Amino acid sequence: MRTEVHVHGNLRFLKGVTAAQVESGLRPWLTYLDIDSFEEARSLEQEEPGITFDTTARELTICWTGEVGRNFHRCVEDSMQTLGPLTDGTTVIELTYFHDDGQDESQLIFVGPSREAIHEAQRTRMVEDVQYLLGRHFGKEAIERVTSVVNELFDQDWADREKLGELQLSEHLPHARHKHLH
């Protein structure tokens, strides 16, 4: 079964990273699509640029929609894990799957130069999301109490993962969302 997916995000790379290195990192995704280079990764949506790399800005821009099968997420995640150590900072790549029943499923892949940087980006994203959700109903003091608990949970998660050696370079968080490409 094929599903339409939209992949969106930007990765900024360290000085000296070449287009060949970026393309090499994207190899699992490109192989999945049965294409040789990211220039061939055209989006189903005409107005979307697909996958482009600006050598001057050292930035990979992904705004791509395609029809994919069940192993797609793993291929994108493998590519992002390979590219992570070459990045200038941590970012989020969003995958939005558009199912035939009208439901959308969104997954985030955090990409960054280190496990610590990814963990901090996840923490920041979670705190921002919690503050946004609670801000509609509660005051600053209540929100600070909840975000304090979130921070404690992230601290404990990091400590537990270090003990167990379970830290990964890339992690995703699934969540439901209405169809929205940007």
C-alpha cells in the first residue's frame, strides 16, 4: 500500500561540508526512491522544490511530497542519522503522512551534531508545546510548575539512557495533525 507523504525541513551544515557528502548521507533515501542524486528528487507537488542543496549557504532544503511504502520512514531516518554529525545545529524534519481515510499522521525526526544537542532540542520543543497548550487556560505560575516537571523528566531520561547506553542520534515523535504542509 502506498501513502502520500510530505517531508519538510532545513539542515545547515558545518563549513567545508560538500554536496557529495550530503548526497552520500542521503543515499538510503535516494536508493529507496530509486534515483541517483538529490537533484532528481522531484516533488509530486509542482510548487515544491523537492530536495535542494545551496553550497554557498551550506543548507539542505527539503520540501518534498511523494508516494511511499512502509519502509520509507526508516530510510529517511537513516539518512538523517548519517547527516547529523555534519550539521551546524539541531533541527527538526517533519514527515506528514496523508492516509486514504482522511487522517494525517505527523512524525518529527530531530537531527543534530550530537546526542546532547538532539536531546536539548527535544526538551525545548516539548516545553514550548506544553507552554502553548497550557497558556490558553492557566497562568504563568502553573505553566512554570508543569515545565519544571517536563525538564525533570528530560533530565531523568538522559541519565537513564546514559546508564543503559541507549542514546540514539535521531529520534522521532509521532502525533496526529490536520493536513497542513507548511
